[in-house]
Amino acid sequence: MTDRMLTISQLAAYAGVTVRAVRHYHAKGLIAEPERDHSGYRRYDAAAVVELIKIRTLAEAGVPLGRVSELLHADPEQFAAAVEDIDRRLRAEIRDRQRHRRRIALLVAGDSLALPPDVVAYLDLLRKRGATEEMIAPERDAWILMAARWPDLIPAMMADKISQLEDRRVVRLYGLFGKIASEWDAASDDVQAHLEEAADLLHTLLQAADSTGRLDSTQPSDASYTDLMDSFADNAHPAVARLRELLYERGWTGWTRVERRAL
């Protein structure tokens, strides 16, 4: 009888699994681990092959290993109920994976990563208004920070930003930002002219917002967040520092939260 028994590698080959898998099933208590023979080898009989094939089949069907033993020893009614429960779980997993696939498909454009749909729509609108990708990149990152800090405020903020894009002055401002970014040379007269025009436009827009009370209502009040965003803006492009200086000359202080400065 001993000559007709199988080694663990032969058992694995018969059942179509690896030796490592057999040892794993031993550790999980799914298949009995026989005693070693006089040569020090564990030997398996045909029943072990059948049992291992059943385990492999259930595992390949998506049955969690924690439930394999239950199904192996279940009567037909219990088996059917358990399989139905597992099938429900697998359908739920498939739905989750399909949602993940849809999300991954949205990431192709890059904007959808960590951004709510309202902001993605706004960035797309900026592109249609002529904003360059070089401009949109820091804007995208800034909105990621904003959405993380105040997710509930994003819809109202986006509605306000989109309405601003109906103002030709705002569209012109974004156009100037694009020229400044693409032509940047601190010593360039053209760049300096663009900066001065941008500062004038910002001054005009800030005055209008301040006169209607909209300036305070649309700006963050969290000092630590404001400091973080100011630092982010300063590091995004050297033009920001120059624009802040020009705004200061026109009576404004701050960047993320702009306020009239005491004169």
C-alpha cells in the first residue's frame, strides 16, 4: 500500500495546484496532514486527491477559504444556501469593480483625480476660454486642497467661479496669466506690461466684489489654510510674488484671502 501512496508534489500535480497551495490548505485545516512514513515523507491517498480537487474548485469559484470547509461538509440544502450567499457577495464585488473601472476611465484626463465633478467641469470651461495646461495645473492642485478642506462649499464656489467667466475682464485676466506663464522673463518689458494690466484688472474686480460684500463671502477664513495656500501659490510661479507686490501698491494685501490694507 505504501508504494501506491503519493508524495506532496505528486498530490499537487494530480490536483492541479502547487505544493505551496497544499501546505497553505494544511495550515488552514482544509486538508488533513498525514503522518510521515519511515523515510520521513508525508504520503497521500486517492481520497486526498479528491478532497484537494474539491477545495481547488471551490477556491477558483471565488469561495473564501474560510467557508470552504463549511461547503465541503454541507448537505445539499445548506450547500445551495451558502452558494447563493457567496454569489450575492461576488455580484456586489463585481459592481464595486465596475465602479472602480468607471472611475479609472475618468482619470485619463487627469483632472478627476481627487477632484469633485463640479471642479472638473470648471477646469474644462477654463480650457474652452483659452486657458493653457500650464495655467490649469496649479489651479487644479489648488482646488484639490480646497475640496479636501471644504468639500461642502465646492458647489457654491464653482457656481460663483463659472458665473465670473461670463465677465470679459475675467476671461482677459486668465489670458494674461497664460501669457505671463508662457513668456516668463522677469526682465521682459512685455511680461512686466502683462503683470501691470493683470494687477489693474484684479484691482477693478476686487473693488467691485468688495463694494457688494461678495469679497468676504467667497474667501476662506481659516488662517492656517490661507497660509498653506499662499505658500502653495508662491511656489507655483515667480509671477505670483510680483503680482502680490503690485496689488499691495494698489491697496490690497493677501493672495488666497485678499483684503484692503490699511493706508
